Amino acid sequence: MSIPEYSNRLRVAYAQELLRETRFDMERVAEQSGFSSTRQLRRAWKSVHKTPPREARLHSQAGVASTRSIHKA
């Protein structure tokens, strides 16, 4: 693995964490994770994941909703 590829994987991993843990929009996620644009983030994301970034957020929200329903019982 080359250094740029490793760097992109780290930035994509951080972007994934931001999508799961925050309500930042894609522009803010891209900026915070070191990408110059959302387009650059999406390109790097595509090289690592089969699903688009929004899926990470959707799965995160579904997990939070199911956790909340468990705690209410």
C-alpha cells in the first residue's frame, strides 16, 4: 500500500466516524477529515466502501433508534 493510499484510508475512516457520530453535513465532514471537497471525499470513499457515505449515516441512525427503543422497555 502506498503512502497516499494509506493516508486516504485514514481520512475515509475518520469521515466514516464523523458521519456516524455527528450531524455534520458532507461539506463539513470532508473538511474535517482533510479532503478539499466532497467530490474528493466521495472518490476516496468509493475506493474503500461499496456503499455511498450516506449509508454510513443511515445505518448509524437506525442503530441509535433501535438502541433507544431497547432502553425504553
